[in-house]
Amino acid sequence: MRKTVEILGVSIDCVTMNQAVQTVKGFLSEDRVHTVYTPNAEILMCAQRDPYFKSILNQSDLVVADGAGVILAARILGLDLPEKVSGIDLIKNFLSEDMGRKVRYYLYGSKPGVAEAAAENMLRVSSRIEIAGCSHGYHPPDKEEEIINLINSSNADILLVALGAPKQEKWIHEHKKDLNVKVCMGVGGSLDVLSGNKKPAPEFLRRHGLEWLYRLCKEPWRYKRMMDLPRFMLKVLAVKAGLDKT
Ligand code: UDP
């Protein structure tokens, strides 16, 4: 039975990393498309302003807490979320998990060349996978059908969609009826990291919930978007104090 907690109106699965990996493994043996999203505090704030996006997150098969902010929010609200399950770590764990057969990945999104470089690195670290195909994320809208045909004819099991949030979740939601993969996962900047183009935050900062500080130093132009982090914490505190009925 699925156990979830609700943070600012979004249901998040109470799973450890290992449980999340096992859940996705289960999805691979079912004959339908499953969606996996990995909201962090910024994404949960985006969902507050965009009810359509919020409803998409709430219709997903697996929603994991990607970020120390979400875990801290759960603690403040007295909810039991076991641990942070970031998108990038989830992908890395799939790569090393024995899924009983070679799992085929299609990588869709990021700038031209990034998905191919990520695919090469994924194949280098795992002999348990195959790359079914790659497409960049800057096609004109009239190419959409072509991309869906490419994905479907590739026989992929897992589709990683890296278009940034909320674009990727909306894309998955609107096209899942046309796709024949088993799992569609929104992965944000993960292909940039897997390709080696973007360095992940150092382990020390990641462990101490300070990944945002690293991102702010590396990508200072994101500061406006990152103002959602304190806004998120304030909103959670207001909910806790009964001042906000979200
Ligand atoms: N991206 C894309 N097409 C678009 C917009 C964005 O392929 O139309 C890619 C972009 O190149 C990057 C990823 O989506 O690889 C978004 O990364 P970001 O770190 O901004 O995502 P987040 O994890 O913060 O949602």
C-alpha cells in the first residue's frame, strides 16, 4: 500500500532510496506507463502558483522528496518522510540495481549533445543498461510527434525527460497516453550532471542540506528562482502555526 504525506497540497511518497528503487523496479514489470517526479522546495512553490502543475504532481505514481528543504518541511509539520531521494541519486541507483535484465533508457532533453554524453557515461558505469536513444530538448513544437515516434520505436523501458520543471512534468502528463515506455521520469538538470557538463555539489554540502548554496554560487542568475526556498520555509511555518490553510 502506498504511504504518502502531504506538503503544501502535494502528496509525497514516504520512501527510502532503496524503497524508491524497488518501486520503480515493480513498475518495469507492469504493462502501463508510470510517472516519477522529484520535487524540491522550488518545485513545490511553483506548484502553489500553478494548480494544473500541482494536480499533475498529485496524479503521479511516485513522487520523491528531492531536497533537504522538503525533508525539513516534513519535520516541521510532524510528518514522517524517511529521507531525501534526489533524482540524480535515484538514477545512479537504478544503474547499479540488478533489474533481472538489461533495462533500456531513452534520454530526452537538455542541450544538443548532452544526452549522448550522459548516455556514454551511463554505459561506462553500468553493464546492466542499454541506451535506446537520445534527443535534445530544443525542438520546435511541430517535431513533438516525431520524437514520440522515435521513443516508441526504440523499445525503451525508462524515459528520462530533462526539460526543467514544470515543463517536463507537463510534457510527460500530456503525452503519457501516447507513449509505450514503462516509466517516465522528470529529471531536470540530471543529464547535465551525468554528461559531466555540470558538477554536482560537493558531498559535504549535499549531506548538510546546503546544495542550494553551491547552486547559488555556480549559477547566481538563478537567485530569483531560489528566493522560493525561504518563501517555501515561511509558508511551511505558517501552515504549522495554522495561519495558512494550504
Ligand atoms: N531544457 C530543455 N529544453 C527546454 C528548457 C530546458 O532541454 O526548453 C533543459 C536544460 O538544457 C537543462 C534542463 O532542461 O538541461 C533544466 O535544468 P535545470 O537545472 O534548470 O532544471 P531543474 O532541475 O532546476 O528543474
